[in-house]
Amino acid sequence: MAAGRLIIKTEFLPTKYRGYMLPLSQVFWLAGSLLIIGLASVIIPTIGWRWLIRVASIPGIILIVAFKFIPESARFNVSTGNTQAALATLECIAKMNRSVMPEGKLGEPVLEKRGRFADLLDAKYLQTTLQIWVIWLGISFAYYGVILASAELLERDLVCGSKSDSEVVVTGGDSGESQSPCYCHMFAPSDYRTMIISTIGEIALNPLNILGINFLGRRLSLSITMGCTALFFLLLNICTSSAGLIGFLFMLRALVAANFNTIYIYTAEVYPTTMRALGMGTSGSLCRIGAMVAPFISQVLMSASILGALCLFSSVCVVCAISAFTLPIETKGRALQQIK
């Protein structure tokens, strides 16, 4: 859903505005994140987490209806030879902007085959595709890792790497020999406040992120923010106060959000129209793999070794920073390609 939304915005926005407008859409992601934390603080202590899931599903149901009113990309229609639909979309845009269509006709292109998976691995895009996949997997791994690690650190009340006094031993079986630690206790109001503060971090670096994307370029901007993400993962292991921990989490959320902003823009810009949705879709699949792996590190491994989990997150971010720096194509100021 997020990939499709971004592709349509990318194809509608002029080149000079993409680096500014796409990161600003992060504001709406932030609003949703803050809303779910606020709802959780009210619903979970009163009627339980199941009701939170039910309430959280309502916007998704509304979106099913809203999608009907989103126009198809004019670029996509032109690339498939459906110039009449593209013209209708452009006329609607002109009407909304109280403008008039320029004179002339849309030239119908020579019909090309639509993008295939094999095109992503073509010699022209092979290196770019493989490195983008690595970056998407790593960014998702880090993003969901820091979210889950935040909850883990707060739930266990870990400051300076010390064990929480709230650890409960659960015994299983008749003999009582099987024991496992359980840290499951309700968040206090202060924990929700910490989550809100760290989540606000997702918008904190947006102005710098926009400047970096538009002046340093997509590759260098992404490599810098990924390198900083690796550093702040390691800083989480420093013995610090609760305020210090909140500060580190705040910066981590800001950096991982900046990483997502940049890779979304780069991926949508680097592929031609016939391959753009395919490139974003396959990258999104790698993103989901990173999200699935993250809980095993930020919750399971972190229970055994906090330093080991943080070092793993940091190492993955370093690999992504190197991959971003060595990407073969810079898309800053580059017009969207129609065909490969």
C-alpha cells in the first residue's frame, strides 16, 4: 500500500519538487504512529489489546472505499498506450488547479512489453537492484528493530544494561523443571510518554533530510544517515539515565525515518515507468523480510545479550551505508524514465 501510494505521488510530481514533497508525507505517517500510541494508552489498560486491534483496523476499511477516488497515473496510462485515460486524468488535474491544458496531443508511444522480474536483473540494472534490495532489507530491519527494542527496553526497565527487578519466572510441566523468564507487565503512563517522544523523532530530521536529499544527492544523504543509525545503535549500550535513553531512541527514530524517506524516493526514481511498480514491489517484499527478522533480534537475542543485538543492528546499518554510497546511479535532478 505504501509503495503504491509513493509511486503515484512520484509520477505526478515534477522533478524539482519530488525531493521536497515526498519526505513531507512522513508527517501523516507520524500522525498515525502517535494516534496508535495514544489509543493504546487508553484502550489496553481498560478493555484490552484485542480491542486496540479492532479499532486500528477501521482506517484500513475506510481506505478500501477511498482508493476508488485516486486517479491512475497518467504516466502509466501513456506507457501502456491508453492515452485517452491519461488525457482524462490530466484534464481533471488542470480543472482542479484552475488551469488549462496546453495545446497539442499526447503522443502515443510504441508499445513495449511491461516490466518483468527478469528486467530488474538485466545487466543495466543488476547492481542497482541487488544493492537496493540489501538497503531495503537493512532499513526495515533497523526501523522495526528500534521500535521493538524501545518497547523491550522500557518493558524490562533496562538502564545501564541492568536486569529489571520485574522479571518473573514461569514454570511449566508437572516437575517444574522448565523455567523461562517473563517480562510481561503493563506499560506505565511514563512508558507511553517515552514512546510518544521517541516517535516524534521521526519528523525531527525532516528539514535536514530534505536539504540532504536535494543538495547532497540521494546516495550520499542515505549513506550518511545509515552510518549515523549504526552509531546510535551502539550508543544505546552506554550507561546513561532514563533521559539519555529517551534521547538516543529519539535520534534513532529520526534517522531510521530519514533512511526510509530517501530509499523510497531513490527506488521510485531509478526505475523507468514500465518497471517502477515492479521495482518497488520486490523491494517491499525484502522490506517485509527485514521486518519479520527484527523481532527475533530485538526481543529474543536482546534478552540474552543486549550488546550482541545492538552490534548486529549496527553492522547491518554499516553494510547498508556502504551499499548506498556505491550505488551506480544518482537520481538527483534526473527526469523519470519512461522505458528502459
